[in-house]
Amino acid sequence: MAAFYESRTPDQLAGIEAVAMDMWEPYIQSTLEAVPLASSKIVFDRFHVMQHMTQAVDVVRRRENRLLITEDDDRLKGTKYLWISSKENVHPKRRAELRFLRGSDLKTARAWAIKENLRHLWSFRVEGWARRFFSQWSGWAMRSRLEPIKAVARLIDRRLDNIITHCRHQLTNAVAEGRNSKIMAIKRRAGGYRNVGNFKDVIYFYCGGLRLYP
């Protein structure tokens, strides 16, 4: 990001209204140094915040599964994608299974419920309401007795000011993340590219919106 900012004029930098990013410190610092009033323009991207939460749920699942296996309980076996997916993205054939597991006393089920509830944070358009929601959500997370969940709640609390700037700016990295996913899929299909130039050509071919027919 620093290289991008260095290529802009002062007027162009002043004209930046918002910057969506993940919570990587070098991104934050380069933006604060280059963009006027950056502290109110940085928006930590929803995708990356939820990624932290999803990873925490999976840690809870793995730990609980190991414990249950010692008790001959295999309820969590093969359920990873039930818990890390958004509720609406669970395969229709497995939704009944998820409903059953959610109704159990599993720690993983509690972690999943907390994760899914956090998604409401991005539905608010007023920062005050977003803060109030987060305060309630954070209380639930911190009382969960699930350390991976509590760690993410503390992380979000530290970064909250620039998460709820989404209320004003309505900005995400969704387009960029989608393009990155497509590029990685291209790379996987080819088994990798040794020549950077060839890889760039293929990216332009598939992602450049070329019209090959008159």
C-alpha cells in the first residue's frame, strides 16, 4: 500500500474517502502516514474480521472433537464445514444435521452461535447502535468460557473504532477478495506457474473481461 500512496499526489491522497483493509499493522501505518484524516477513513474489512471468528470456532471444534473421541463420541467427526460456513451456505442436505447439533450441549455449538450473531454488527448504519450491539455481543462472548472466542472478542474490541466506520462508508474488500479467489483457482488448476509473465497473461485472459468474438 505504501507504494500506491507514494504514486499519488497530495490532492489525490486528500481526496481518498475511505480505505478498506485487513488488520495488518503495516497497512494501517502506511495509511495513517499518507492519507489525511486516515483514522476516520480506515475500514477494517468484514471478511477478515469474520475470518478471525471462523478460525476461533474451528479451534473450539478441534479441541472438543479430540476430547469427545476419547469418550467414544463422534458427533463432531466430519462436521468442520457445518460450523465454519455461514448458516445460509450450509448444504441443504446437511441443514437438519446442523439443527440437531446446534440443539446439543456442545461447546462448538455455542461458539458457532456467537460467530453467527456477530454478523449482525454490519447491519447497522449508525455507529452508536453498532457500539451498543457490540457491547452486548462482547459480554456474551466473554462469558462463554471459550478462550479462542474471547481472544477474538478482545481483538475486535481493540479495533472497534475502525470496524464500525463501515456504518458511514459502507465499504468492503468483497470485489478484491472475489478476484483473488479467482486468481488462486486459476493457479491451482494449472498446478502453479514458474514463469511470472505467463501467470500474468493468464490472469489478464480470465479476469480482464476480454471479448474474443465479434
